[in-house]
Amino acid sequence: MVNGSDGAAEAKLIEIYALIGKAQIREALPKAKALAEALPNFQLAQLVYGDLLLAQARPLRAMGDVPGGLTDDSGRAVIEELREESLRRMRALRERPQPGSVPTQFLALAPRSRHAIAVDSSRSRLYLFENTADGLRLVADYYVSVGKAGTAKTAEGDQRTPLGIYYISSNLDRRTLKDFYGSGALPINYPNVLDSRRGKTGSGIWLHGTPPNQFARPPQATDGCVVLANPDLEHIIQTVEVRTTPVIIANQLQWVPARSVRNDSKQFEDTLLAWRNAKTAGDLQQVLSFYTADFSSNGKTLTQWLPTLKGELAETQGRTIQLKDLSYLRWVDTADTMVVTFGEVAEGIRTGWTKRQYWIRQDNRWKIFFEGVM
């Protein structure tokens, strides 16, 4: 019996593949039949079952080995998509991340971020982490679909999924959505600050489910969203928190031992501490040395934002500034950037600001190109 989740269905599918690989067709057939009957909208399971039925009459030459003349161009395209889905699922399961490893983007995550998500588009895989006292722990991973035109979104309507560091911004009530979106939707904050700085356009990038007649979609089938099987999306919706859950979307995730990511962040930590110390000292010119010339804050230039900074320095009046609930995530492509979130609280003052900064490394020195109160 299959419980309906993609993970459970996938496990059954891999079991069937293993039997086929051992030429145990007779043993694989009833398992494929059970999976196909339990999930009639799981097209890949239907294809495997059909292949096994066909194998009773003649040897199979390939997955989806439909006899010539029985399908048209559109049918052959569907079969090719299902083959690719199968390959992606197999590759992701064959190339599992090492226990205790994490994607390189996750340098430090505050306790208030109880979960994190990373998407590897090359494997059509979403990884869900729990943020524990001992660091990030991989708790689940799921097959996903991304944009029809692939990734690296730059413009509205380009049918690409964005790459970068995002946060879940809301949880849309499934009762307000069309059936197309399945069990619900979790929008992310595309375009983020870095995207906008680079002139990228578009909106409405969500993690969402599938229509009732589709268990899963082909690897590249969306208009830019990340799409999961409905039971898996439901689990994510019930697990993660809005606004504090980061979502990394990469072409290919690089996994490293958790301890090594902290070693890589030493230079940045030292710079962040130096910025805090300059602000604690109330040294305006020293503080300004940490900002880029093209800095912006919600539409304000550095000159326009300067009164805000002066007001903050006057309010803290040399009190030691503490950075609480500190998170910093690294994104490296044509530039080396950090997305930093923290609570800024001056000693002796009960309340403070929750801020997000974007840093960029220029000439081997980290500088802030965006800062805003959340």
C-alpha cells in the first residue's frame, strides 16, 4: 500500500527498478500493478507498469518502448519527459549527500529559523532541513519540477526558475487558489535585493502543488515556480515558518561537511564585527567605510539614507550594539554576496530593529550594498 507521498511512491518505484535490473520481471510486475492502481495519476508508474506488461510479449529496448505507429509526436514527447523524470529521480537517489554535510550557502542560521530548504535543479530535488542545536539536519527530500526554460530567471514571462537566496514570504490558503496549484502555495521573495540590483523582473514565484489529475510534473514543466507532489507540499506547509525559512535555489548544490562552512566564513565574521564595533563607537566615517558607493535602502541612495544612519547612532549613543539571532547565507555566481539577517539591539535598550543586509566582496573586502528594517 502506498501512502500517497512522493517519497513513498518513489521508494516503491525504485524497488521495481531494482527488480527489473536483476531481470526479475515476474516479481516486478505485481508491485508495478499495485503502484499504478494506488496512484492512477502517477504517469511514470503507469509507464513502468505498461512496459512490464509489454515485456511479457517481447524484450524491452528502452523505457516507454511503445511499438511504432501507436503514438504521435506529442505522445513521444510525453514519454521522453517521463524518461527524464525517471533519470532525475534515480540520479538524486544514487548521489545522496554525505551524512552531516550541508550546502555551501548555509554558513550560519539563527535558532529562530527552525527550518531551511535547498533546491538542486540538476537533480530535480528539494531538500528540507531542520535547524537543530547541533546544526542543520536533513530530514526529507522530494522530487520537484522547475521552469520549462530551465533556471536563471531574468525577466517576466521567461518561464525560468530564479537562482539565489530567498525567503518564504507567505502561505496562501488553498481554498483561494485554482486546482492547478494543488494543495497550496508558498510564495518566495523573488525578486530579492540582488535580483533587483541586477535589473531582473517578474514575480509570483511559488512553491506549489499539482492539479488533481497529475501526481508529478516533468522536470522542466512550470512557468518558473518549484512544483512538488501534493502530499509533499502539504508536509512542507505544515512544517516550515513564513518569513524565517530560507530557500536556496541552485543549478547544482555543493555539499560540504558542516564544520567547514564556518571556517570559510571567518573573514566575513571579522568584517561584520568591525562594522558593529564602529557603530558602537558612533564613528560615522568609519561606519560609512563599510558601505558601497551605490548603496540603497528601499529606494534611497546612501546620501538620502544618511539621516537614518545618523539617527541610529544618536539613539544608541555609544552603547554596545548586540547582533541577535544572526543568520548569514552566501551566494556566489559572478559576484560573492552575503544575505545577513539579525536583531540589532543596543545595550540597555529592550527593543531594537530586525534588519537584513546584503554584502558584496569587492577587492577582497566585504561591503554593504543594501540595508533595511524588516
